[in-house]
Amino acid sequence: MLIVRTLTTSSRYYHSYNMPQCAVVTGATGLLGRQVLRSFADADWDVIGTGFSRASPPRIRKVDIQDEDEVVQLLDALK
């Protein structure tokens, strides 16, 4: 569930939308990327990480994000 907050001059309104909670974290084999991946996972999101080195499938996949074909294959697999 995604919460969107809209502020007006007089009050606050909160809208929720039923959207899939899925995230792809690039650079997930690095120090910061690994923590971002963990934060999404702890919040019960479906999360996949990418990294060029030290990938540990299935959660972190080896993907060269400069290679368009590899990125397309990753996104197709996540559909």
C-alpha cells in the first residue's frame, strides 16, 4: 500500500492506493545498496537487487546496468 499525502491550506488528506510494493535496487552489492535492499525487505516489499560483483541470487542478481539487454531481461523476469 502506498500512502500519498496531499497538503492543502486548511487540512491534510491521506490517500492510499493498492499498488504492488516492488523495488529494484541497483548497486545492491555495495555498502549503501545492501542496506537499502534490507530496508525494503524489512518493510515487506518484494525487492530484487542488482550488482555486477558479489551477486547472490535469487535476491541479488548479477546485472550490468550498462547492458540494455541484461536490464530488459531483468525487468521481463520481474513482471
